[in-house]
Amino acid sequence: MTTSRRGFLTLAGLGALAAALPACSSVLPEPDTTVPGFGTSATGTVRVWCRSATQNGLTGLVERFNAAQDRLTVELTPIPDGQYVTKLATAIRGRDVPDLVDIDDINSLLFVFRDAFTDLTELIAELGYADTLSPGHLALATVDGRRYGVPYLADNSALFCNTRLFEQAGLDVDEATTDLDALLGAARRITALGGDVRGWTFPGNATGALGFTVQPLVWAADTDLIRGEVGSQTGNVAGNEAVARTLEFHRALWVDELVPPENFADDASRWAADYKAGRIGMIPANYSATTSDADPALVAATTVRLLPGPTGGRAFFDGGDNMCIPRGAANASGAWEFVKYALDLSQQSALPEGGYTPVRSDVATPEFAAAYPLERVPWIMGRGRGARS
């Protein structure tokens, strides 16, 4: 995690919140997290909001929690991603907030800067595994050294490669994925296999998915798209060699027909369908898109690397969710008990079953690596959001 990377997200997030929620200014009372028994002996109901995009990562968790004890009942409400920020701000203005929000980690800071979330710094520090939690997620819930959220699940971009097509094209995965020139060369050789095989694929009409997979190619060059301190930042596009090289790379993919022609209109509604059909050599995507409902034989033939930059380096986009307790929560104690359950090693180890990556690095046991070989990147490698190697 770099200062400029966080600065970019902070500026963008604050601007979005200010534009969408100009009246969200009342500060609700903060729950007392120091009372005896906080997070251990709560009763009643815990109202949890989650993103519809990551609902699969929580449904089973809630069912297991409710079945494990009879003091607390978690009620899960999925919110469409495009409505999440506005609905939460409306709840704050109406002084009727959920007890816990499972929120896009990028949006965490929107509410932290408006004093909407409970300070969890001491509670997190008391966790025996706090130093194993994703540093990128934590950074997006931290202001002035205080933590207002805790990671729950990761949804990261990476480069997935079909080793069958690499072998047919006479390519070594490591050598072919070192930089953008190597990627382009590999895409040409794989496409040359003929038929409907292509070296690369991307959802050309999906800005979110493109941002998720294209920006890391720039970050790997140790630069960003915005520079300067928050409050006085400017764009860093003109004259940015890494940006120019990244755009040239994608233009070559299209002009040289190294991607399927349907990429032009692809809005990510069928993201990775072409890869799962076995006719794509490389796809920058996430674990879920690449493996869900895929042929087990293809999954077994897939390997994964971090995304390279124009001349080397590696990076990835660390997406996913943070769990935050809104100020004014009626059952904050029950919310924290559920958070601790969600972060338990056994629950984290089960996240790949829903298509997500654990946020605890100590999940990386030999047994876990054997069960989920494509989940070895990036937490097991010890890198945070937008990290470079």
C-alpha cells in the first residue's frame, strides 16, 4: 500500500460521497466498546448489510453462525452495489442504521471521514492474529492511525493462464509474463494456434472490470494515475510513460486481433466465459470469475501470477470487503461477536468455496494450498493493496 495509492482512493471517495450525500453530516453516538463482555455475551438480533456482489461470501457464514449458538440471530440484507453508499447514508440521516455493514473496502473511507463508523482500534489490536490481516484492506479503514473497520474477504485481480495453450505454443509461463512486451509476444503465439483461440481477453465495455485489471499494470511501474497530497491532487496521465505503454499494449491486443471480437461490447455479464471455454491463453480477472462453474480439468490446468508492469514489477487490485460497525448501532456487541466469528481461521479457510480469498495470511497452510492452488496469490505472498515487486 502506497501513500499515493491511498490518496487516489481517498480523494475519489470523498468527492463521491460529498456529491451524493451532501446532507449526511449528523454524527450518531459511538457504541462503548470497553464495557465488560463486549463482543462475547450479546443477545438478540444483529442486522447485517452486505453487498449483493459478495453476498455468496456471507450467506453460508450467517447460516453457520446462527446454527452454532442460540443467543444471537444474524439477519442478512443484501444491498445492490450501485445503491449501497446512498442507502447507508440515508440510514445514517434517518438515525436507523444496521448493526454491521459489510462494505466495499474502497468505500470504507467515505464513511470514516464522515465520522460514521465506530473506532475498532483497540478491539482489532486484541485479536491474536491482527498482524496477519490484509494490510491493504486495513489501510482503507484507517485515518490518523485509528482503525474503523476490519477486513473480511478479498476479491483480487491477477493473471490466470491456461497452461495447455502455453504448452501448445511452446511458452514458459514465467518467462512469458515478465512484462508487457512478453505478454504481447505470448498472446501472438497463442493466437497463432488458430481457430477461435486467442491469447488474451478483456471486457471492453465494463469500466469497473477494466479498472480492476488494467490499473495494476500501471502501479507495477511504481506510479499512479493521480499525484500530490489529498486536497491538491492532479491527474498523472499526460507524460506518464507507464500509462502510455499500458494503453499501447491494449491497442495492440485489439488491432492485432489477439482478443475475441466480442470483447468490444462485453459488459462483463459473461466475464471469463471465453476463458472457461478453453480458448483463451491469458485473462486478467479474479478467482471467482475464472473458477466458478468451470471445468475442473481446466481449473487444474490453470496457473496464476500477479500482473506485470511495462518493464517488470508486479501488482494487483485488492478488492473485497471490510466489516464496519456504524455509530448508532443498536447491537454493536453482537456485531463484533459476529465479526470475530467471520475472521476465525476455519471460516476464512472456507471463503474460496464462495469464490473469494481469505484476508488472513496464516490461512496459508500446505493443506490450503493443495486444496486451492489458485488462491496462493497474493496474501500468501505477503503483499498489500497495489503492492509492487
